Amino acid sequence: MSDGKKIEFVDNPDFNRWLEENYQVCIEEYEYPSSRVLYNTTYEDYIEALGRYNADPKIEFSRIEDKFPSPIAYYFYQANNNYQNEHHRLDLLKSCWESIVFLLFGLVVAEARHKKLQIKDIGITWKTFWSDRLFEKLTIIENIIDYTTKNGIVFECARFIPIATLADIKTLNQERNGFAHAAARTAAQQKELYEVLCPLLEDVLKQLIGLENVIILRYHSSETPLVPRCEIFNGSSIEGRKEGIVLKKERYIEILDHWNASSIFAMINDQIFCLSPFIHFSQDAHETNAVLCFYKKERNGKYLFEVVSKAQDKEFEKSCFTTTENQLRELVVP
């Protein structure tokens, strides 16, 4: 047994669930949870299996497709399994990479707003927040994560977004020319480019594996305020599914001003906060479920959002985001 701190059974719920889904322990008509059996019977074997689980790329990729927020999981799955041709595959890879930036930006800024982080102390201008340049979004993410880390501020996003990973994402950002000129390449050249860029993206996703614990949701209904039924946007299916969640009373009170079906929220551990104004949703009259969308830029006095999985943008009135935008402004503008 290792001389280090003993890993408790409850420390790895995803691994335990994976064991139970893939391995059965049966004695006569009795069935036992395989994870608990392995942990209690041979702790050392449990730790070795946990190490293999964390290191196996196939398992990691299945975790990305099954549990990551849906924009990333959807495009990653499509690029690996459901592309029409090499050009389309590159487009899907590009969309996956852009979704990482959009999602991390929305999460980090939303948590900073929710926790009333004095962003003005970091030196980020108000105009920069509304830039359509991905590099600007990455810089804001990096500055906020760096600021909270150096000042000992409890910040959930900092737990799964390493500063070093942001540098890798910036490196991938520099490959935009490869994506932009992909249409002019032959199918063989497009495939070759994909084989260069895909490992870079996969490496970033592995570093961000903590995103599997970030639940993106929208309020749907509730009979009991602290146990609402929500639309969940995780996994490679682009449409949300309805599930119940449990809120702590103090967290529920924190979000009362926004807690309705008009906004998208993120839940990380027991923390929950509204993702407006940079992550929103689109739902046409004929659609059963909503689809996530990301803020792109301001146009004609409205905000333009990119709808995930659809080759379209959608405009929203600025008034849809007045409350959260004003809260953010107070933290950014001196």
C-alpha cells in the first residue's frame, strides 16, 4: 500500500460508477456493487484500476462524450463518429475548439460576477468583454484565474482550468489559418491537417477533464423549490434532458433573482450561478428542448449569438440580459 494519504471510496464517484456499469459481482441470486467489493477486498488493486481508468485515453474520451457540457461533447463526438467528409470533419474540430473557449469564458466570467469579484482591480476593460476575438476571451479567463489563485480566493473554475492549459489553447488558437484555408486543400491534405490538430485538441480536453463535473442546466419546473426539475445540457446529445437536481437553501437564495426558465445556469459541486449574458439558449416554437448558444458580438443594437449544432446565428434584445450585465458592469468599470 502507498505511504501517501489513503484514497477514500467516496473520492472517485465517476470511477465507482464506471466499475459498476461495466463489471458485475454476482453470487447466486445476489448482486453486489463491484466498486465497493474491489475497494474493500483489495485496496491496492482498486488504486491500480483507478490509475488505469484515469490514464486510458478511450475511457477519457468516453467521459468527454458522455459528461462534458453538450457543446464540447457534441462537436467532439461528431468529429470522431459522424462527419460527412474530411472538410466537414475539420469544421467539427474547429467548432469543438471554439466551444471550449466560449464555454470557459462564460463559466469564468459568470462565476466572477456571481461572487462579486472586483474585476476592475485586474485591469480588464469593459469593451474587451464584448470582443469577438477568441484571444481576448482567453486572456480574460487567464487573468481572472491567475488573480483568484494568487489571492487565495475560492473559485470553482480554477479547480479544473489550469493556467498551463490556457497556454495550450492559445497555441491551438494560432492554428486558425489551418482551419480557415482547409477548403482549398485536397481531401488527403485535409485528413493530414486533422491528424495534426486533433491530438492537440484531445490533449487540451484531457487537461480539462474536470469539466465532466460541471452541469449546465435550465430551470424547468418544481414542486419543491430545493428539488427542481431541470433541463440538463451535458453529453453528446445536443438537446437537453429533464432531470431533478438538489439545491442547498443558501445557494438557492443566492440565485433567486435569476432562477427561472429564461436563463442558463452552471452547477459545480454545490455552487450554482447564472451564465448570462454570454451563454444563453435558443428554442423555436416547434422544438421540444432548448439548444445552447454563445455570445458572438453586438450587431444593429442587439446581441448576436451562435447556436450550437446549427449553421445559424440568432439575435436577442439586450434587455434579455440587463440584470446580469449591469451586475458585471459594476465589477468592471471603475
